[in-house]
Amino acid sequence: MMHSPLPSGVASGSIGMSAGIRRGLTALLAPVMFACGGGSESDLLLVTTTSTQDSGLLDVLVPIFERDSGFRVKTLAIGTGQALAMAARGEADVALIHAPELEERYMKGGAFSRRLAVMHNDFLLIGPADDPAGIRGGRDVDAAFSAIAAARMPFVSRGDSSGTHRRELGIWQRLDIDRGGAWYIEAGQGMGATLMIADEKRGHTLTDRGTYLAFKQRLALAPLVEERGALINPYHVMEVDAGRFPKVKAEAARAFADFLVSPATQEIIGSFGVEHHGSPLFFPDAQ
């Protein structure tokens, strides 16, 4: 099996076992199963961010794809950094992720043959509804992060090299803020688990809108800062290059990517969440 090195500065991330023993074991065993040829020729290994899983979108899309294509999908939901690193080693067939700058670096590295825009939502800065940091209603996310740090209000980071984590770190780095101290908590978890930890600790966190809406009824936290321009969150599907990695299920990967950007699927994506949340969790982006 050929191995593609990580681009410089890319961390592999971590999976917290408290998010579920099954998820952790799957993440550990999936590369071994792939390398050993586990599964049939009709199996497709999809690596994706936890937000697509936690929002429930894949629970809708995958059964439709399986029914219409005849391929079966095995889904591994981890942080985007981990997902891309795994796919770039040829240990998955296709990735659905949301870290544009990192995705572009991997594309230049040649591990992927195709990258297509699928959808977007945006990030929210959420926190206790009584707003102890005094940031509610602001449109400047940098100012809000600065206020949280200055007041040493609890902030729960995903800490998992996901697209959400990378976006959060970019804000702190831009502000040159020291995050040392008990107020800054690294969960090492997916988005859903991070939301629950933040809720328990009456803390703040950065979340994609889709996962927040899916978990909203279980949380006392509320959106405090929304800045759609600066906090846009695009998702792309990326096919692993079968020329570099012969074990890749290229036909299945291309079928899945084409399915995601097809007009019928884009319509489903655009309406997903409206019935239960009053607004879509994602917005279709395929041309």
C-alpha cells in the first residue's frame, strides 16, 4: 500500500472514546480493514466529518444512494483533518469534508482525482442564554472571542483537527490570544459531543449551524454571534485517486460523488431540516 505523507503542519487529530466506543474502534480498524481488502467489491468507504453524521443528513442520503446504485456505503465520521489524512493514504474511497484550504493542499499533493462543491452552512458562536460574556447580537466574531478570553469564560474547543476546530484555531491565532488556563477546554470530540460538553459546563463553542439545529432541543445554549460572511462553512466531496491507490473503489466513489451533486440530491439537501427546524440545515452548492 502506498502512503502519502501529510502536508506540512497538518495534525492527525484524535478521537475521544467517551464519544462512543464503537466510533473509536471503527476509526482504529477501518484502515486495517481497507488495507486487507475487507468488504465486497460493492462496498464504498466514505470518510466524513461528524457534522454530516450528527445532523442526520447521511441517514437520509445514504439509503437512497444504496438503493439506486447497488453500492453499499460504510461511513466513518471523524474530524476533517483525520478524514483527509486517511483518504490521502488510500485508506478510504471518497471524502465529504469542510476545510477548503486543507482540501486544496491535498489536491495539489495528488492524492485526490476530483473535488466537487456539494453544500454549505455556516458557523455560530453559541453560549449560555443569559450571555455572561456580553456578546449577544454582535456581528464581529473576533471581538466576541476576545471578550470571552478576557473574561475567562469557559470555551469548549473540539480539539480534533476537524474543519470546525481549524476555523476556531484560525480566529485565536489571528487575535494572538493565549488560551492557557482552565477556561479553555479541549474536548477531543465530534461536534455533537462537544455541544453537550459545552452545555454541561455553561460554556461557549463554535459550531456548524446544522449540528446545532439538530441538537437544539437538548441544549440550554443559544446562538450569540452570527457572521455569515466570515463564518461560511462549505462542504466538498473528494474522490481518492485510483491511479495512485489501486485498491480504491473508483467506480463507486465516482457514483457517490455524482449522486451528491445531482439535481435530485441537491433538492433533498436544500429541504433537509425544514420540516423539523423551520429552516434548512444545509444549502446546495452544486452547479
